[in-house]
Amino acid sequence: MGTIVHVTQLAQEMQRDFLHLAFQSVDAPEPSLISLAVLLPLSVEWVDGCQLYAASEKAPVELIQNGKRWRIDERNQLVSAKPPARHLLVRGEQIAWDRWRRMSVEMEGVGLDGNMFVPQGQAFTDAQPVEAIRVVG
């Protein structure tokens, strides 16, 4: 079972939207692909190839893809809107990636406490707390 099928099945099972980050390796400082699994009334839409975007240095980071601007609203829900004007995209992507890189340097590791690991092809009921997993290598 592929990653897309697995993540979309989890989104359906949990009735939640998912943000999926793919990295080239465990040590990679930034994702090679950013995707969304968006829960719809009768299905889950896979939105891949998202680009990070921030309208300004103080603005929240959003995702741009498929002619939409995706963000988390004040109710903590994923919402979409019209994308920014085309001439703003390059600068907005630069601001967002600069922030990502700055924050990744400041972090001493990924804080995953309270998260669950769902083995590929398994249901969420088979998930394990990430604290119980040890990465060797």
C-alpha cells in the first residue's frame, strides 16, 4: 500500500485533514514534498506539491497549491481561500522557507511527545506512541 492511500485512509478513519511532510532522509533539514489530505463529505482529496507561503515576516505560514491558499483558521480548522497575487508568491515563499530554516536550526529535535506512529498499511487502532519507538542508524 502506498503512502498516499495510507494517509487518505487514516484521514477518512479519523475524520480529520492531514498535513504530510516527506523527507529525503531522517537527517534532511527540510521536506522534499508537502501534501495535504483534505477530508471531503464523500472522499478525501490528496493535494500534493504544496508550497510554503507567508505574506510577511509576521504572517502565519500557509500552503499554496491548486489555485488555493490553505491555512489553519482561528477555530483550528483547515480552510482554503484564493491564492495571493502571482507577483507576491516568490517573496512569500522565500519568507516562509527562511522561517522554516531558522526554526529548524533553533530546535534541538522534533518534539513528537503525544503523537502516534501508524505502521504503513495499518489502521489507527494499531498505532503506537512515538515515545515507544527507537530509531537506530
